[in-house]
Amino acid sequence: MAEPTVEIVPEFGEVRDEERLDASKLAAYLNDKLPDAAGTPSIFQFKGGHSNLTYLLRFGSHEWVLRRPPFPPIPPGAHDMSREFRVLSRLWQLFRPAPRAWHLCEDPSIIGAPFFIMERRNGILIRMRQPLPDELGGNPATFTRVSQGFIDTLADLHMVDFEKVGLGGLGKPDGFVRRQIVGWMDRWERSKTREVPLMNKLGVWLLDNMPEPQHPALLHNDFYLHNIMLGSDNPGVVVGVFDWEMSTLGDAMIDVGTSIAYWREKDDPAELLTSANQVEAHTLSPGFLSRDDLLQRYSKKTGRDVSKIAYYWAWAHWKNATVVEQLYARYAKGGTTDPRFAAMSDQAPALARAAARIASRLGFKD
């Protein structure tokens, strides 16, 4: 499928006016806390991502990455910087794609909010609303390797011994799926900018039809193609996995369902295949594995049962409807001028319809 003609946006650039940091105050705080962080840094803002704000700090030739919550208003209880830091300060020991977090600052007087600093990873990004990177060469064989590396990395994550790196207390696996559904039902009610009755019907159905959970795994909780970085020399190897703010312990099928919900195929509804709908259809390009191929490869590698995946696939679309509604609400309430959020006004109903279509295979009736 031919990529649309779009403006090529650099990976990072100038910081948006309303999201600037005090470079002098930040430098004074960091200079004795990080290696190679002397002087005042040049600060740039990464253009990807929709949740926490991510900045590039350049101290001469050395680079660090800063993560902080968005500026208010934000949903209560969201954007827990200490949680993401906790995971990334430990997980790198057993899971190479996780960038190492170096320092957590919980003092809001430095930049106005808690933040943490992590290492900078370099490689190839497949970015939202951008053509597939030239480095991939438009080669179907390369896209197959990317697909394999993607699902193998998720499988590797789910096989991590989370107790070994001190993450056994990160979450409570018992009752995890139920708590997720109830929590996202509440978030929908608090963030909705319009009524979408289908969201409420789906929430009730999901509660009434939960499969038996599998043994717990460490979850990323937002694992998809745009949250990974590929190796420059070998795009079949994932060298970075980002945006760990929602990571927890629970049923691995939640992660798998999320991943395939973002993975587009040519028979998907047209409203999910357009660049205006959160994720453009990069995976329609020849060579990308099908969802079924991904599932079988994952199952073979992990030994996990994927037969109930339709439930988790529907769940992911339903949850993502609330995610994009929260982002659009931030824009509508004046919390950001980011034009990407303005384009999300019609996405929640579309994702709810997608969830209902999948759930109908399991008996859901609208």
C-alpha cells in the first residue's frame, strides 16, 4: 500500500512554548547527579508519543532523555513517574531493549513536576503519521524481520523473571483484568466529551465474559510498533522499548491483545486504516506478518494459549477509545496546543465500534 504524502517531521525539535523547561535550574540540579552532564544543556522535545512529555538533553556530545508528566489538566492518578523509573532502573538487567533509568527527581520545584532521566537509545523509529523509514528500504523481507523482532520482543518480555529484578511488587495479578475494566470504565466517565452508549455496554459485557487468567507476566501495557526502536544495522532486532508508565504485573494476553489491536490488516474497517485514526496502516505493506502469524509465533515461543485472544483484542480497542478521549479532552480543555490531539475528536466512537465488531464473534450484541 502506498504511503500518503505527508510532511516529514524530525524525531525531535524545538520545545513547544507551553511545555518549556528551565534549563539553568535543571542544569544546577543535574550537574552532580549524572555522568557527563556538566554545564547547561541544550533542550529539545521529542515529537512522538502522546502521554508523558519526553525531552532530549544535550550536554556537549553526551545526550540524556528526560521524562515528565504533561502539564495540567491531567487525569487523577495518571503519569506516575516513580513507577516508570522503578521499572526502567531494574529491567535493563534482564531485558536489553529497556533503556536504563538513571535518576528520579520527585521535587516539583525543579521543573514543575516529578521527572526522571534515562539513557538515550539510537536506532530506527516507525512513527505515527509518517511514512515507513527510508532505512527499511521498502523491502518486504525486511518488514518480515521487523514483524518477527516485534513479536519476539514481546514474548521475551513476558518470559522475564520479574522477581529476579525486584519487580515482584509492581502489581497484583489476582483480579487484574477485572480491575482494569472497572478502572477504565471510570476513566471514560471522567474524560468523555460526548455520550457514546456503546462504551458502557461494552464495559458491562467485558466484565461478564472474562476468560480464566493465565500465569502472570511483566506487562508493558502499551506495546505496539510505534513504541519500539529498531537496530540501524539490523532492523530485525529491537534495540529500544519506550513508554513504560503503565507497566504492571498481570495476564500477558492483555499485552498481546493491545499489540494486535494496533496491527492493521486490509480487511479492517476503513475508519481504522486512515492516518487520522491514531495509527496509520504501516502493517499493510507487503512483508509484514498477519495477526494470526504473530499470534502463532508468540504462542510457540512462550507456550501460552492464545485461543481467547478475541476477547483481549476487543478489550484493547475499547480501552484505547478512552485513551484517545483523554488526550482529546486535554486539547479541548486547553491543556496543550499539540495539533495531533485536535485530530482525535472522532476516534473514541470509531474504536468502540471496532471493539463491538470483534466482541460480536463472542456473542456481544449491541
